[in-house]
Amino acid sequence: MITLIATVLNEGSSIHRLMHSIQQQTRLPDEIIIVDGGSRDNTVEILRDYQAHLPLKILVEPGCNISQGRNIALRAARYDIIAITDAGVRLHPEWLAQLTQPLLEKSAVTVVGGFFQADPQTIFETALGATTLPLAHEIDAATFLPSSRSIAVRKQAALHVAGYPEWLDYCEDLIFDFRLKATQPPLVFVPEAVVYFQPRSSLWAFFKQYYRYARGDGKADLWRKRHAIRYITYLVLLPIVFALILVVHPAFLSLLLLGGAIYLRQPYQRLPIVMRTAPQTSLGAWLQAILWIPVIRVVGDVAKMVGYPAGWRWRLQQHPPDWHL
């Protein structure tokens, strides 16, 4: 028996996509629990329409954040196997069947990670997907940290690690993953269990998203080395290279070009694959995507460099609990 959980907040414009994809699953969940964080639009009304067709329980908890909402759903779940996803996505018809199969077949398996892919509606979103999202063949199952858009876990294992950290507003699923990795058998990666989601639709929305991710990193004290490398690259190495070009010799421009090629290699390698699902595939669309990628990469890095110290400032002021088990 399987429980599917998700949290929602003001998803009236997108919740049909998720609910319709649940209805289309080849293996339907035996229970669905959706926690609403106090939506001010028609999200709850739309969800109630689906109760006649699905085993859906709606819990309205005004003011709860995503971690609190997921923990409420985890505790309320009746069944041992819990599949977790997010609002604003659509599920592949085989998602639940593929994601839960290892748990149903082997009692020793406690955590299964599915995959997620961009569902772009514009060329900008296509370029954003190529720049920020790994492809399935790039994933190392031994180190993979699945997004809670697509993960399944046994209830006992989730409760053993105290669920999601309720003091953290972003990157909460990473802490959940780290705790599970520290206490449970190795995660099983199922790339066929795919969730599709629409990337941010504008550069400003993307900036805010990555600012919040980096702020979450700072709050949770994650990825110190990665952030340090980014600061060193932008604030130390790049100024040195520009100084060499201007003061010593223009030939040092080759260093800048080499660094740029390394920096952008992976997004450009992904682009031909991602463009297969792009809304447009004309030469002009290809050119737009190619030009967007370096802009997206730099804006994302700037957002992280601004967000990370904001998170650390919060951490020093609030003294959050140690999330390590």
C-alpha cells in the first residue's frame, strides 16, 4: 500500500497539471495527502473537486512551511511506502509504479530516488534547463541526492531521521537526503521515475530562486568549498586575468577563453538533448538558447554569491540546531 504526499500554496493556476497526472498513473496511490499552507487563491477548492475521483485527503495548515507540511503529511500517512512530490509538476504515467517497485520487491530497500526533467515552454526555459539540470546519464547513484519532487521512502525511515528540518525554508530536501544516507541502506536510483516541471520563466525569477537556494545553503552550512571556489573565481582570478590582459599582454585573453569554454562546456553538451523537447527548434531558437546559456550561468552565480552570506548572517543570528545525526 502506498501513500503519495505533497504540499501546496497558491497553486490554483498549476494544480490541475499535478492532479491530472496522478489520475493518469498506471499504478494509483492507495492514499493521497496534500497539505495546503494557507492558500489565498482557489487551490483548496480545486483539490476538493478531485476527492470524488481519488483517495485524497486535504489538510489545511495556514502558515506552515514546506518542511512542516511534509512532516504533517508523513505523520498522517497510513501506509509504509510514501512517495513524495511537489505542486507545479506533472508526473510521467509510470512514475509511481517505477518509483515504488524497488520498495515493493525488497524489504531491505528504504529509499528510492526518482528523476526530474525540465518541461520548457519557451526558449529561455529550455536554455535554463540545459544550464542548471543534470541529465540522467550524468548521475552517480552513489552520490545522488534526489529532489523531493521525486523520492519514495519508508515511513519508519523518514520518521527515524525526524522528517524534514522545519527551521529551514530552502534546501530542506538536501538535509533530508543527508540524514537518510547517514542512517539507511544505499539509495536506489530509478531514472525512469520521471517528474516534469517548468523552469523559471524569467531571468529575475531565476535569480530569486538561486538566491534562495544559496541562502538555504548558508543557513544549513552546506557546500562551503563550492561557494569559496565561486568567490575566488569571480573576485580574485577573473580580476587577475583582466589585469594581465590589459597590463601585460592581450595574449592572456586565451586564459579567459579557455576558462569560459570549461565553464560552459556542460550546458552546451546538454543543449542538443534538451532542444529535442524545446517549443521551437528553428535556427533562431538555437541561437537564442546558445546566447542565453552564459547569461544564465553568470546570473546564477551572482545570485548564489549574494544569497550565501545572507544565509550565514541568519545562521549567526538564529543559531539553528545541528542537523547532523
